[in-house]
Amino acid sequence: MMATTVEAEGQLTPEEQKSLTADMHRSLRRKKIRAMLLVAPLLIFIMVTFVSPIATMLFRSVDNPQVSEYMPNTTAALAHWDADSNELPGEETYAALVEDLEVGRKNHTIGKAATRLNYEKSQMRSLLTGTARKAGRLKPPYKEQLIKINDGWGDIDNWRVIKRESKPYTLSYYIAAFDMETTPTGEIKMLPEQQRVYLQMLWRTVWMSVLITTLTLILGYPVSYLLASLPMSIANTLMILVLLPFWTSLLVRTSSWIALLQGQGVINDILVWFGLVSDDNRLSMIYNATGTVITMTHILLPFMILPLYSVMKTIPPSYMRAARSLGATPFTAFFKVYLPQSVPGISAGAILVFILAIGYYITPALVGGQTGQFIGNMIAYHMQSSLNWGLAAALGVVLLALVLGIYGLYSRLLGGNNQMSLR
Amino acid sequence: MENSASNEAFVRFEGVQKSYDGRTLVVKDLNIDVPRGEFLTMLGPSGSGKTTSLMMLAGFETATKGNIYLNGQAINNVAPHKRGIGMVFQNYALFPHMTVAENLAFPLKVRNMNSSDIETRVKRALDMVELGSFGDRRPAQLSGGQQQRVAVARALVFEPDLILMDEPLGALDKNLREQMQYEIKHIHERLGVTVVYVTHDQSEALTMSNRIAVFNDGVIQQLAPPTELYEKPINSFVAQFIGENNKLTGTLQSTQDGICTVRLPTGELVTALDINTDDIGKESTLSLRPERVFLDPVEGQCDNVFTGKVEEVIYLGDHKRVRMNVCGHDEFIVKVPNSTDNKGLQVGGTAPIGWSSKDCRALDPI
């Protein structure tokens, strides 16, 4: 149809080039559509189950509708009030408050606003709910009566908090997630030492994940090396042993560690029986950080072995032989020739285990006790118990950012290296 | 006794056996002496034990029985890295995470040589294989032939007295392989280093070697210089394995002064050199090179003259390969030089053919 004539020299005129480009695009279009259709189901699935929850989480960590939604009149009235003026708001604001409290009490919504404000300043909840109970009987003017009911209404700081949190978006969840607070005057400062929770928890999560990753590497590397150097048939059989934990429920594995490690457990019994530990001085290996590290190392070990094995399988034994024939001792040959070539496996395994570990929740919850809890457990607590979803979302975002940051660092440090050796 | 023998032989295999499973022998009673400076090729089909023998010499496999001597020293219990043997591997085994120069420096570094010496040696080795400007490249950025040269340079850079090569040219295309054969041969001649080379490619072996050991079934069939191997095979396996070969099987009729007579199944009598035959009345396979068969032999030129029926003619430019039916054997190949006087060769036609009994060797039956 649109035949393009190629001259003897292979030179195309601009028009011919244009029509050739169009032909090429047309011929590739079908291919592109096909490719799109093939990925479409997964793409839709990921959009629904992965991208949208994360977007929701990001949104919820800054979303702040409670005060403005359930106390609309107060919000409107406070808009005209200057928080830095050191004067209480005027009568119309108190009137708006009474109206909001009455409506909120009838609709059972005032509690939500009260809970939200209580995150920022304690006693705000009782101030609001307590006043709401009496608000129905009040007659104007309200200002004096409200202050009489609860002198909290005469405290300018409380009004400042209400005004600040009446905005539809807030950073206060993030401020809380970093163990900081906003003073009523608007300064952001660290909480007193004994009230700090999350930074310490985050730091513990990171160093315990690093420890678990290191332990899986130390335990997994020799096993992978052995598997990669054995004949295929034996390696496959041994691989089943590595994969066996995968086929067992996580809960079963975790509970069996409880049976092994607890005070009256198998290991302590054996140690006592051999007289290595006295009976009234049994080791506490579970319901603390030790328990979390041991159990998670075991659970995550296959995630280290599998990438290591797959990389080591591709390193021909002739490299080690070549190094030996060139005069290297087995030790030198391993560290100078084998180890550098297994680095892609080490980094893939390490990043996999680390990212899985840092977000782990169920195992620390079961065996972590007080000192072995991860940030994931804190997020779960705020999701399920304290119902402070905003803070849970903010902590989730912090964790996500941390993982992305570490992954970015990883690909910058090792990504280039990996490509080099694969090339 | 052993000492005097191993003084001459630089590498010596003495009654070496190797078994992997404890039931079958991969190498059966191997005995070779390799003098200093020789280029010895171990040639044979796959599974013949040649690579295993090389690996035992390198130290990556242990001999089940027997001794291997290097420069008069038994090395059975010497670790590979202490043997000081350079080795070129089948897939080169260049370290992918190191540059070419780092690859070459590796054997020098592990010998704790100082860095300026390393630099000069690496440069000299790279120049030797004409890759002087490639030191900073990674092996993956080089072509197959260049990688091959780097592998040779790396095996030579620490100046070992012995180099082992395990099918080093197997991965190259035909032209490059031939070119590399000459390069390796010239390096060997220039440096005077001893080389033990393993290959299954006979033309490679014939081009490069001082001597060739033909392996089959874990046993050396013949150990001889290339010309002798081709001209004077001592058994049917070697005759078949090296070069093209016409084989005619018959029964031994008589033998006298090294000349024997063999009767073919169709009744014809052939005279041949008696090389490796059994008793009279037993079977023997005659071996005859296609280029030693003459078409239309002149009177008195050949003492074996028969009539052949042309089955197929293949034109190869400089010569024609003619497949004939001779004495009931229709795989008989004759190489006819391309000259003006034999253009009339027609499929289905017949022609007198003949050969000298000196070119025909009576060997063991296949």
C-alpha cells in the first residue's frame, strides 16, 4: 500500500522517512495494545489493592476534618479571632460553641471532635464532653456561664488549640510521630525525655532489622554456598529443607519458638539438666528483643538463602579453580574472586530481608514482649486500640519513607555495581 | 630408578588411575613422560579421560592410584596453588569483576610482588598478546578472541614452567580458532614453556603439537608426533580418529617380512603392511588414506589394482571427493586432484583404481 522505495544508496528522502516512521508505528501499535492488555489485570489489581491504600494512608496522615466538621460554627467564629492577641474570643464564639455542643450531643458527634482535640492537649475531651452535657440548659450570654461550668473555657491556650485544629489539614500527626509537640503558642519542640516513644521504637526497629539481616546472612551464606556447589539432585533435596518453613504457618513456627525458648521451655530445661544454668536463674530468651531476633532470623532465613543461591548457581566453579591455579590460597581465592561475584546475591537477599523485617508485625507481637516490639506493632496499636488512625497513618508514612530512603541508598551504592557484573 | 627417569621428564604420569564412582575407571593406567619445552596434546573424544588427566595434573582432581611428578617431585599431595602451573580454561574464567590489567596482576599480587614489578610484567604480558591498550577494560567488553588472549597472558604472566590448556579455543569461530592456533604455537616456540593441551579437535592437535596422545576409553591409543600419527597409525581407532580413512575388513591370509595378504569378503586379495594383526585366519581392518588411492594407475605404480564404480562426486574446488563402490564396500572415498584429464568421471561409471601396499596398513579389526 504505502510501499517505500529504498534507493540503491539506501538514502531516504524526508517524505519517505516520514512515511516509514508512520508505517513502523502502525506495525508496532498492535504489539503495544497487546502488551497493555496483558498487564492490565495486574495493573488494575495493584491500583486497587496497593496504590489506593497507600494514597489513602498518605491523605489520612494529614487529614484533619473532625473539628471543622463537627464544630462548624465555632470554626467559623474563631476565624476572626487573633490567637496571638492574649484575649479570649468574644461572646459570639461562645454562642457558636454552645450551638455546636448541643448539636454534637444530639448527633453523638462531639466525642469525635473531643477525641481529636485531646490528642493535642489532655483534658480537652472532658472539657468538651462535660460542657456538652450542660449546654442544652444554657441561656445567653454564654461566655461567663461556660467559664463558670469549666474554667478551661477561660484558658486562652485551649482556644488556641481549637483554632489551630479547626484547619482541614494538619501536620500534628507527624509532629507526634517524631515525639514532638506543638505548644499552644505554636512552637514545635521535643517532648520530655520520658514521654518519647516513637523515635526510640523506630531506631530499635532499624537496628534489630539490621541485626536480623546480618544473622540471616551469616547463617545463609555457607548454606547457599554448599547448595550451589552440590550436584543438582542433592541440592534440590536439601532445598526442600530450606523451603520447608515456607510451607508451615507463620503462627505455628512462632509458637514452636515459644515452646523452645520460654522459661520452662525445651532449651532452658536442657541447660538446667546439664547444669549450665541454675533452675532459679533460667535464661529469658522470649518476650523480649532476643526472642524477636531469634524467631525472625529463622522465619526470614529462606529469603536470604534463595537469592544467594540463585546468584551463586551462576558463578562457574572454574573461577575458583582459575584463582587457585594462579597461586591463590583457598582463602584468597574465596575473598578476592568468589565473594565479589556473590555480592549481587548478598545485596538482593539483604535488602529483601531488611525490608521484610522492618515492617514485621505478627512475630514481634507474639514473642517481643515489651523490649522486642517493632514500629509495626505501634502502628497496629493505633489502628486497633487507640483508634488514632491519623497517627497510625503518619507512622506508616514515616516507615514507608525510611524503607524508600534505604532502598534509594542501596540502589545508588550497589545498583551500579550489579549492572557492571551482569553486563 | 625413578629419579633417573624423572630427570628427563618434566611431567611424568606413572600408572595413574582415576575413578569417580569406585566401580569404573575413567583413566586406566596412564603413563606419559613430557620433556621440558614440549607441546603435548591430549586428543580424544569426549569421555575419553583426557580432561580428567589434565585436572589431575592441575590438582583439581586427585589420582585414585599412581603418581604424578612435576620436575622430579611427586605432586599428588600438593595443593593446586602451590604447583605453580598456569592454566587456560575452556571458558577462559576471566574474573568479571576485575579489569583486564587486574586479572593479569592477580597471580602476581598473590605472590606479593611489588607494585612496580607487577605493572611492568602486566604491560609486557599485554603487549605479548597485542592487547596493550585494553588494560582498563572489563573482560565482558572484549571479543571472544581478545578474552582468549587475555586468558593466555594471565596464565603466562607469572612465568610458570608448565601451562595447561583445557580446550581453550572451543568457543571461538573457525577463522579465529585457526589464527589463535598459530598465536599459541608461536608463543610456545618463543617462550620455550612446556604446554599440555587438551582438545577434541584433531586439526588443532595436528597444527600445534610436538606430540599427540590419542585417548580413548581411558587409555592412550598412540603417543606420537603429528606426522607419524597420521601416516603410521598403529591401530584402527587412531586411523579412524585422525583424518579421513578408508577401511576394508577381511581375513588375514598370510604374512611375511612385514607384508601381509588379506582376503576381502568378496574374494579379492589385498596386500598391505602388517602392523597390528592377529593370527592367520582372524579378521583384520585395512586402513588407507583417500589421497593415496590413484585413479587409472600407471602399470607398475600400484600393487593393488581393482575396479571401482562411481557412486557420488563432490566438487570441492581444488579436488573432487569421489565416493566409490570398491570390492563390495560403497563408502570408499578417493580424493582426485582437480586436473584437466579426469573430467570424465561420471556417476554410475567405472574406473580402475589402485594403491601401493606401503600405503595400506593392516590393523586390528573394528
